[in-house]
Amino acid sequence: MKRVLAPVIILCACIIILTISHNYSQDNVRSVFLNLLYPFQKLTSSAYKSGVNLKRAILSVREMRSKEDALEKEIESLSIEIRLLRSLRRENRKLRKLLEIKNKYNYQIIFAEIIAGDITGLYDSVIIDKGKKDNIEKNMPVMTAGGIVGITQDVGAYSTRVITILNPNCKAGVSVGKNSAKGVMQGKGDYCIIKYISVEENIEVGNMVYTSGGGGIYPERIKVGRVFRIDKNLHDIFQVIYVLPCVNIRTLDKVAVIKDK
């Protein structure tokens, strides 16, 4: 308070002295008075302008933050929409591929989703979301556009257990090689083997394996897998052929059940 009063008192004293002085006219007194007030007026004006500018800056920052928050929400909403569209696009591609089965082979098919895998983690069986209410029966072939998956086994009202071609209990008649040599394929956990093909048949690694139509379950000429190893002993009657399935059971989510071959 003392620091504020001192300049004021000095200013008042100067004004009084100048007023009573005969050597100064009234105009001169006013001029001196204005000169004395100038620093204070300048300081007050600068402080006022600084306050106004600060207020505007604060409002501008708040407005920018508000716009930034709105933009972030819009970006998040667009990102969710893009992910949803990509997901729908993937689903459409999968459904179109399944429809290719019907168009290519002229089968009556039932689309199904895999809702559970094998609790053992071996992927030799899966559960689909279709059952008796959807006209699913035992021993119906299950496939994708990529090839054979397996056959229906335990049919419930609303779901069905499918044993895959990796299951030892899943057997299929197949053909392989340039001469379409016929044998029986059986699951072995991570791969399949073909038995009962003569050692005299010229089977090579890389040959594609197809269903032969034997056994009355699988339609003929459906892709099964590709040969990756051959055990052949000239002293034996049959060779053992190892096959990797075309379909990756671990990544499946949609399949087609063939109702009418």
C-alpha cells in the first residue's frame, strides 16, 4: 500500500506547487500534468490490452480443444465404421466362396458357422451352429471352397459335432497321381495318410489329392490336400502317402454342409 501511495502523494505535491507558482501558466500546468500521467496511463492501457488479449487467447485455446475433441470422436467413429466395413467385406468374400460350391458342383448346401473347437486342441472335431432343425443328418460331408473339412457325426437339435479329416475316425476314398490311383485316407492329428495304394504306382511329392467318390459319403473330385511325403519299400505291397489338407481347420469359421450330392 505504501508503494502505491508514495507516487500519488508526490504527484499531488507537484501539481500543487505548479499551480501556485506564478511562473507557470495554466496551460503549462496542464501540459506538465499530462506528462506526469502519461506513464501511468500507458501502463494501464497496456495492462488492459494484455488482459483482453489473454482472455481471447484462453477462449481460442478452449475452442481449439473443443474442436480437437470433436475431431477425435469423429475419427474414432470413422475408424469403427471402417473396421466394420472391412469385416463385412471379409464375410461377403467368405460367403461368395461358399456359394461357389453350389454353383460349381450343383449341390444343395446348408451354410453353417463353427461355434466351438475341440477341447483337446487337436482340431480333429468342431461344433457347427446347425442341427436337426436345419435338416442336418449324420455322415453329411462338410467342406469349404478350398476343399473337404470332414463329416457330420453327432447331431443335436441346434448344433452338430463334425469330425474333421484330421480325425483318425474320419476316412475317405481318395485318388492321387497322374493315373488317379485310388486309396483310403485317414486322419493322423496334424496331417493325413493314404493307404492301400500299390508301391508300383508313381506318386510324387506335390501331387494333389481328390475325393474318389468311394464310400458313398464324399462327392467325387473334391480337393482334399497335397502330398508332402511318401514312404515306399519295394518289399511291401502298399506305399504310405502323407497329405497336408488344403483347408486350415484352425482358422475356419464358416463351412458348407452338403445335403444332396
